[in-house]
Amino acid sequence: MPPKPLAPSKRWFDLIVAGLGLLLLSPLLLLISLAIKLTSRGPIFYIRPRVGRDGHEFPFYKFRTMVVNAEGQGLGIEVAHNDQRITRVGQWLRRWSFDELPQLLNVVRGEMSLIGPRPSLPDQVARYTPDQRQRLAVRPGITGWAQVNGRNDIDWAARIQLDCWYIEHWSWRLDGLILWRTIGAILRPVGIYGRDGVAKDLRSK
């Protein structure tokens, strides 16, 4: 297990930046919460279990962008570009990745990092090979190396490979590069729904 990604300085950086982010973005977070509540029935947040460092599960927070019980309708866990289950506010949130902002709370709580592999579903982790379990050596991130190198345009196995490469080659310079590319990915969203317009169920290889 590589020690550098678990360095205390990385945790302090996450805590300071995420804490300041929650404070400075609180007006925006409030406006988004009101918009979700006033335009669609259901909770403000979408909360589901994800697997973090060392295989520990935690509640993963997102702003709700789809109708209630969306996983039991249409494409199920998969999401298409013009999916009728996505709310009007949800379309806007997904376009600018604002639905991910509540994960700053996950970072403050110590369950996630600003940068790292995206957290997996429990049944995804159950399918990991021994080599792929290296992905669990660090806290999962809001953004990561796989996210800025294709996102949903690349298959699940390739994403895991990119994440493992990140863990093996971690440095502050690499994290800075990922943050810079993340800005570009938000301004020019590519790979949100995959090459064919559908974000595939990552449980399938």
C-alpha cells in the first residue's frame, strides 16, 4: 500500500479547502436546495452507500437530480442524456457538476478526499480482482485521474486502471494537474453520459 496518498498533509489540505468551500458556497448550496425543493417532490439530497478507504461503507451525498425512485423506472441505475427522469433543475446541476457539491461534507467528515478514485458501489467492490482492490488504499475523491481522462467515455476496467496508476504515482504536482483539468472538464463537459449518450451501469464490465 503506497504511503504518500495517505500523507497527513493531504488530509489537512482536504479539510481546509472543503471547510472553506462549504462556508463560501453556502449561499449557492442554499439556493440549489430551495430550487430542488420548489420544483420537484422528494428530498433535496440523494444519499446512497459507497465504499471508501479500506472497504468501509459511508453515506455518499449528492443533490437529487432525478425524480423519486428513479432507479425503479426507465433505464434503472443507468442514466441517458435526455433521460425523462432527470428534473429541470437536475439537468442544470449535472451540466455544471453542482450535484457533486454536497460531497464537500463527505470530505470534511473524513470519508472522502478532494482528489482520488471515485467511490464505488458495494456490489462493484465485490467484483474487484485482488489487483483492483488497490483502489481502496486511499480515500475516494470528488474528482480524480480517471475523471479527467475520459470519465464515462472509458469502460470500467480502464477507469480502475487509471485510478491505480494515480495511487502508485501520487504527488502534489499530479493533484494540481487534476484540479486544473477538472476546471476544463466542467467548462467543457465531456463524458458525463458516455460515448453513446448513456452512463452505463458500472457493475457490468
